[in-house]
Amino acid sequence: MRPDVSAYANPARIDHRQIVRLALPMTLAHLSTPLLGVADAAVIGRLGQAHLLGAIAAAAVIFDFIFWSFGFLRMGTAGLTAQALGGGDLAEQRATLVRALIVGLGVGIGLICLQPAIAFVGFAALDASPEVTRAARLYFDIRIWSAPFVLINYVVLGAITGRGRTDEALVLQVFVNLINIAFNIILVYGFELGVRGSAIGTLLAEALGAVAGLFVVWRMYGDLRSIDRRLVFDRAQLARMFEVNFDIMIRTAALLFAFAFFAAQSARGGDARLAANSILLNLFLVTAYFLGGFATAAEQLCGQSVGAGDGEGFRKAVRLTTFWCFAFASVASAAALAAGGSFIDFLTTNPDVRAYARDYLVFAALTPLAGALAFEFDGVFIGATWTRDMRNLMLISLALYLACFYVARPYGNTGLWIAFLVFLLARGLTQWRRYLKLSEETFPLAQSEAAEPIASASRG
């Protein structure tokens, strides 16, 4: 399984076939993640109690905010690994992995130690009903112990996808998620543990996933104990890693604040509104994560092109992945609109929640198209490690989102969904505009050529 390093010292081959080869496994892997949330919601939702479904949604928001705030452990590792791959530097690829594993393990232990403070702040911010909060706290107190395993899994995925082994990443993701679903069904229904069973199942699945992931990278990278410690703790490389990761952390925290704000506003509208919006957000994740595979392909190919100094390949990778993102977004939006009603009925048996969710289905169906450009350029910026700009543009988009919400607040849940769509559009458009300048600085070229990805999306 260990690749021939010499083969990676040259610029990557970039064409439609290569894009699909990289993207398809990660599309399936990314899709399995929201399907896990869907499965958790379905297991609890079919108990027929809206407050339990709301509890899973509320706890999921808190854990998304906690864990995804450290998503830099995947994204930063993938970008830095891809660049080292493009430069043919195997030693730096291994050092990048070890640095990230050390950080991930330390942060995971720290999160467990901060459990009471995180719970206090998280549940106060959500301001859900007492019934929802009590059930969500039961879930939280168990699942927080999965933190080290979750963050190790992030690092492993980054190290694997950074080397273009998206097939390995798919196997790991499916392994974790299938085990999680099985544990949830057994513990919630078989042992009648309710939300406790769902939390225990997720904890066990993440632990087994971490063990499997470490085995995969050991086979791929060799025995990491033999690595030169001076390289691992090289000051220049450590400074670069922390700069990249800090930017991504701020960007991700802002993104998750946007989702948490959406959930908090949903909760203030009552349990039925919270449950309905959580179902529609799961629909958004199922459809939008079709785009995640092409963002991952952009990460890997753009990062490898930067490492190899291949400007032509970089621009071609952006152009082709943009085309595929928009193509898949169109299909995903149409599928969400057509099958959304059945999706809602599958997730809940509560008639009030079903009716409420159907009223706002069209907004959820528009999210893949609204977010296509944002998904695409997230991958480009991470691969190129333009993380400072990505951070700044995310903060600008978040400000536009909040401003739009308060303007549209009199329209209730409709105003909330409109603000969310504006947020997705703002992210993609601001990144595209900044890409025009950054691509010139990294690889000098004519402005008209840099602008080509948007124009070429319609012709592939």
C-alpha cells in the first residue's frame, strides 16, 4: 500500500477521469457522515416524541461546533500533505502526520477536562425547552468521551486524502458509520437505552474507527516511531502548521456559529420548529455532501500542484472541479425537491413536524446550488493553504448572514432560511473574487485566465 514516492515528485495528472477517481469515493464517504446523523435521528425520531428528536438535534449542534472547530486537523493535514507530496518529500509527509496526531490527542483530552464548562455554555446558548435540554445533556455527558478518537480520525483522514488515497478514506468512513448505526439500533431498541444508547453507540464506533485508522496510516506511512524528532519539531514547520490550523479553526468556528445560530433561532420557535428544521438541515447535509468529494479532489490536486510548482495544473484542477461541483449541485437540488417529502416522513412520525418541514422544503432543496461555489473554493483555498483569506472571507459572509437575518426576522422561519441561503452564496462569491488575485500571486497569469473557472463551469 505504500506508494512509490518518485511517482509523486512530478505534477499530478489532471483530467475529468482523475477528478472523478478522487472525488467519487470521498463523495460516498462524505455522504455517509450526514446519513449517520439521519440514522441517529430516525432511530430516535421513530419513537414518536418530538422533544427526543429535538434533543438529538441540539446535542448534535454542540458536538458539531466542538469537533468541527478542530476540523483543521483534517483540512490542514490534507493541504500540507498534498503540498509535500507534490514536492516529493516523504519525510515531511510523515512529520506532518505525527505533528497533527500529537495536537489531536492533546486537544481531545483537553475537551474531556472542560466538559462541565462546554455543557454550560452550549446549552445556555441553545436555550431549548427543559425537556429537550434534559435529554440532550444525557447524550452529551457520554459522547464527550469520544473527543480524542474523533480528532485522531480527522488527522488520519487528512493524511490519507492528502496523498490521494480517497478509496482508503471511504472504507474507514463507511466502517465507522455502519458500526455506529448498528450500535444505535441495538442499544436504543434492543436495550431500550434511548438517547443514552445513541451516545454510547457513537462513542464505541469512534473508538474502533481510530484504531482502524491508525492501522491504515501505519501501513501507508510505515513505522512512525522511526521518524526524526528534529524534523517533527522543526520551528519553521511548526509555525507554518499552527498558522494554517489557526486560520482554519477560526473559519470553521464561524461556520459552525452560523449553524448553531440557525439551530438556536429554530429552538426559540418551539419543539416542532426545531425538529422540522433539524430534519431539513439533515437533508441539506445529505445533498450538499455530494459536493464534498469534489472539494476534496480540489484540496488534493491544488495542493499537489502548488507543491510541484505547476500553475497550469492548478488552474485546470480549479476549472474541472468547479464544473463537477455545479453539475452535482443541480442533480442534488432536483433530487431533494422530488424526494424531500418521503425523506421527512422517514425521519419522523410526528404529524405536526411533518407538516412544518414540508412548508420549508423548497429552501432546503436550494441549499446545494447556493453552496456549490463555497464547497469548491474551500477545497481550492485549503489545498493552496490560502487559509488567512479563507478565514477573513468567512467572517465577512457571517456578518452578511446575521444582518440579513435581522432584516428578515419579521418573516419568521422563512426569513431564517433566506438568511441561510444568502450566507452560502456570499461564501462562494467572495472566495471566487479573491481567487482571481491570489492565483496571480501564486502562479502569474492573465486575469482573464484566472477568471475561467466560473465561465468554464457550463462547458466542462
